Amino acid sequence: MKHLLTISFLLFALAHASGQVNNIYANAGVAQTVGPPTFVPGARGSVVAIDTLTGLWWVNPNRLSGTTWIRMGHTMREISGCSAPSGAPTKFQSWLVSNTCATPEIYLWDGSAWDCINCASGGATNLSWTEVSATLYRLNSSTGNDVHVREGSGVTAALSGDTLTFSASGGGGTVTTDATLDGDGSGGAPLKIAQQSAATSQVLQWTGTTWEPSWGNPHTYVTTSSTITTDVNEVLIGTIGANVTFGLPTCNAATAGKRFKFVKNGTDAFSVTIDPGGVQQFADGTDTKTSFWTLSIDCTCALVGGTYFWFYDNF
């Protein structure tokens, strides 16, 4: 009789203790097919539940009261072989499956098909690009949530394997330049103003149609004979003690349109001669121009009938 009482007490204790264990509650999915369970665990209920329809795990942080459940995700079911499961998951199977390939493939049931999560590039990534057309690309189409990327104006895309590279180019891929610009607009050859035979200290001057190098209006002060170079536009002549001669630069394509000005303000009576030199002449056929008085003379190089002449005023 003593032994029977002892056995009965142990069975009662075990039964009582088992009621306190957090057993896994299998929600059949009839009333709860989407979302967390709705029951309150209470003193003897489980705080961990699995929805056997979707394979989702749930945990209730408050054992005795409340219906707040935290979603813990899917269980992982392992299958043999190197392919997706053969059919839809049953009522008691997980929606997340791993096969036994050398590089295991993981599949997720989306409600109608198995989507491979890591099949692209041998399991290295689950993101891959697909070329839909010459200008449209699609990212990771197996998920059912496609991301489409399309080329825009001045932007091109190139697909190589799983790598989609974008590049930008001006003018829709073509940049048209003339002699005023240098470079092609690429990283190694940015567009810039071309030299156009410009020399040091020259500036840009508007010709009416384009910007070209010009000496601007630099000047020099002289009291003796000298030859004027192309880096001087204005010659200021001081009081001289003898007759002086100033040579002009060669009138050619490089100096065409350039104007050289001579200004004499001295009180002396000596002469100032302007000599183009060589076989070049003034437009009236003379070789030189000479003045004895205070003067302001402009000489401009121009091409007339295939021959370059110096034009003048105020002689």
C-alpha cells in the first residue's frame, strides 16, 4: 500500500510539472492561416507556436496575458538532390527548403512556385540582372518583385554576366567639336578651349563669329628706330632726336586682321617712317609712309585678291 501511494504521488507530480512546460503548440491553420496566433498562453499554455500551414514560428513575450506574438520566421526543411522541391508544401511542411547540393540551394514557396534565393552565380548572390531589351534591364526576376532599370538621355548601360555597368556621355554618345575646342569629353581628355596657335600673353577676341587669340592692346614706349613684333599693338613714340623708322610684322595669315597703332606726341620736327619691309606694300602701292608731325597712324593687315596688304589711315 505504501508503494502504491508513492507511485501515485510521482505520477501526479509529473503530470503537474508537464503542464508548466512551454510545449510547442501546433496551430492547425484552420482558423489562423495568416498572421500570429490569437490565444493567450496563460499559466499552462505554450509561449511558442508554429503555424503548420505556413511553417511560421511565433513567440509570445508575455506568458500570462496578452495576444502579442513575435514572428520568428520559417523552419528549414532539408531535401535531397540538387533541385527545387517537386511539389507544393503540405499542411505540415515548411515553406523554406534547403537541398543537399555541394553548394546547398535554398528555396522559398511564394504561394504558387518555389523561388530559389541563392541560385545566381553558384550560390554567391541572389541578385542577378536580365536584359529585357537593348535599353531595359531587370533585377532578380525570380522573386516576382522585379526592379526595372532603363537607359536615359546620355546614359548607356552594358550587361556582362551579372554586372550591369552605367556610363554617361555627352550628346547621346557623340560630341561634335571644331578648332575652337580640344579633347573629346572623356575622363582622360576633358573638353577645353583649343590653343588655336595662341602665344603666351595673348587673350581671346570676338571676331563676330568666334573667339580667337589676340594680343589685345599691349603697348610699348620708344624713342629710337625698331621693328614692331606681333606682341605689341600700340607704339607710343616719345620725343626723338633724329629721324626714326619702324618696321611692321609680316602681313600674312597669322597677322591678318591685326591692327598696329603708332602715336607720336613729341614736339620735335624729326620724321617717323613706317616700313612694311621686303616686298610688302601699303594698299595704295607705296612701300613706306613718312610723317614729320604729331601723328596717330593705324596699320591693319588684310588679304585682298590673294595678296596681303597693309591698310592705313591718317597719313
